[in-house]
Amino acid sequence: MMMRWTFAVLAWTASTVAIVPIAFMLAIVLAGPHSSILPSMLQPVVAVLCWAFVLVGPVLVARAVWR
């Protein structure tokens, strides 16, 4: 049980370290203050999706390792 917990925490940490810079760069490029790639009404949607990716992605990875 302790090994599962340890591996799940390590997987969560590693995936968070990998996902956060990717989501940050996506949010800055697509929805940043000086970005003109997307219309202004879609920029909040991109920000919410990036936050969801940051919050849910590592949890899904840790859950997969736990199983």
C-alpha cells in the first residue's frame, strides 16, 4: 500500500512538472494579453481549459499509476 502511494505521488509530481509549462505556454500564446490568434470571446474559454488540464491531468496520471 505504501509503494502504491509513493508511486502515485511521484507520478503526480512528475506529470505536474511536465504539464504546467505546456499549459502556461498554450495559455500565453492562445489567450495572452497581446495575442491575436483567437477572438477575444474565446480567450476565457482557453484559460479555463488550460486550468482544467493542469488540475485534472496529473490526477488522471496518478490514478492510472495507482491502479
